[in-house]
Amino acid sequence: MKAAMGRGGVAALTVAMALALGVATSVGWAAPAPVTLGVLTPLSPPGDTSAGQLIVRGAELGVQYINTAMGGLFGGKNGCTLPATPVRLAVEDSSGVPERAVAGFRRLVTEDHAVGVFGAFHSSAMLAAAPLADEFMVPYISTQASAADITRKHFAAVFRTHPIDPDRAATWLGFIQAQGWHRVAMLAENTDYGIGLVEATKALIAQKKMNVALDAVIFDRTSSDLTPQLLKFKAARPDLLINVGVGTPAYLIIKQAHDIGLFPQTPMLGSYDFPVRAEYWKNLGPTGVYLTFISYYHPRMALSPLGKWAAVEYAKRYHDTAIYSNLNAFGDAVILAEAMSQACSRDPRKVIAALERGRFDTWIGGGATFPRADGVLWHQWSPPLVILQYTQAEQTYDQAPILYPPSMKTGTYQAPR
């Protein structure tokens, strides 16, 4: 399904940016045709629609930055003599469903002529579309899909700017060890993300010979009643329950665990950063207090100059605070633009080659690279991972203490009083 802002919604913006770039004048000079960047992200159920909307916002901000602060593509940068060229955005809704992701990717490339695609959130959807990226040789960047196979399969045109699941599992196992916990339950959805995290956690426990007993249960992501599985865990009395639901199931696990008296008496860890969204407290109220969760950004982290620009402009444009989904989508748009400028070409094959050999500004850190490395590190760049906890209702995530890693720790785990 084509999102409403996909084709026609950027026409006026494209003309305005062309004028700002000086590529059209009152004497009738024609502007270079804009280069299209494609966003393929969940904007309808069963996908995490909130994540998709946040990613689209970040992508829109990326286009704004490219067309204004960067002065568009080319235009003398890196010795490229091509005229300054604006970019436009085309958006497709994956719904978090593999078949829809495949159809959406095909439309972006064949109808919108996207030179690069980003915005993936659900691993199953991205993995389904990844072979098409290689077929068309159009770069496809994972903005927030983390399954190991996305990079482990060494797709020629697939890249990622998001943590891989083995790193996520290593982070929470380090936290578990630091807390002195040994009995861990995991309730994971039946997707590449959920199943992959179960496998990655088991593998690391075995590899490091950790004194951790893992009881993992896979559930159907369409299920609306997880009480039987949660009652099983309550009887087993684990030290920690890892919540590997995405979107609605993540909230369902928290609510139903609270209803049966499992959480917060038993600590719960959310597997990704959904609690940083404004909707978290609207959905849960006081029930959400004491949750710990993985995050990829905390305002205590230093943003790069690019990230600072994004944070300031995001607040101006959307009257809200930028979070990771916004920042990483913004960064992916800019990375693709930088790669095109370095390649002095809109040819997707040349953009892929530039991505492999270059270093690119992004919202945090000293620059992103995408080497042809071994295993899961193929075409992989990762932001940091931290574990936060909400200790009171309506707490904002910049106020949430950082529990892990030790180098960033600002607080200790708080149990309910």
C-alpha cells in the first residue's frame, strides 16, 4: 500500500528545494531530476505502526537536511562536477509482513526508481525483501531490524546501522550476570526476531558456560491471551522474564503479567526501546513502572554535530523530542546521500561500492563504515546498547537511570516496595 505522502506529497518540497539549490531560475533552466530515496516501514497492523511513523519522521528530516544543509547531492562536493540535485522521499507500508515488504520494495525500485531503500523495522519483513535488493542491486539499509541473518547471509546490497541480535543477547546476559540472576524466562514471538533472540541467547550461555538456566517459550504474535504461558513462568519463579514481543504483544505481556501478579514482583526486561515512546505511559499508566528495557540511545550520550542538528530541527518541526527511531532513520538518509556524493553517481551499484569503502557521518559516534567483514559483521555498523529502568510513573526516558553497562551506569535496579 502506498503511503499518502509517498508520491505526490513531496512535489512542492522538491520544487522549493530545487529553487533553494539554484538549479532552477526565472529564465527557465530545468532542475535536475530529483533522486528518490525509498522508505519501507510498518505503517499499518500487524506491524509496529508507531515505529514506522517515527522512522518516516526521521526520513523526512533527513531529506530536509540533504536538500538544505548539504545543498543537495553533488554540486562540486568531493570534486564531483554534476549539478546540485535535490532528493525526494517515496514511502511504502510493509505492515511488518514479509509478502507486503517484498511488494513494497519492488514498487519503490521499479515505479519510484529509488536509488536506495531504508526504514526496515521487522526482521522477517526485511529478510523477505533482502533477495530483491540483490536482484536489483539497490542498497537496502536496515534501520531497526536486528536478526543476525540480515548480515550473516552476506547479501551484496544489504547494510545495517542497528545492533545485531547476538549483541543484544550479550548485553542482557551481561546485565543478568551483574545482577547475580540465574533463572531466566523468555517469552518470544514466532518471528525471525523472536526465534533469533532465543537462539542467540542460548548460544551465548553455552559458549560462555554461564550459570544461567533459560526457559524460553515461543508464542504466536497474533495471540491475544498469553496468560497460560505467563502462569507457567509464575509457578517457576524466575529471577527475570525477558519480554520479546514487538508492538502490541509487548504491551500485552506487561499487562497480563501484571494482572496475574507476575510483574513487577518478578523483574521484566523489554527487548527493545518501545518504552521511550510517548505512547508507553498512555498504554500502561502505573502498570509500566519498574520495567527494565534495552535502548540504543540515552540523552546522556554525546550526539555528533549531525545528531545535534537533527535533535534541534526535529523539535522545531514536530514539537517533540527526537528518539532513536527518528535519529537512525535520519542518519540512514544522510548516509545514502553521502555515498551518492562520494560516488558522484545516482547509479545504485556505484552507491553500494561507495558504502563499502567510505566512512559516513551519522547521528552519533565517529562515523559509520560497512566493511565486507566476516559473519554477522558483514556490512554492519552498530550504535551503543544500554539497559534503562523506569522507577516511577510518567518518567521520561532521559530521567530513567542507566543500569548497564557499568561504564555508563547511573543507578541500580529498583524492586517494587
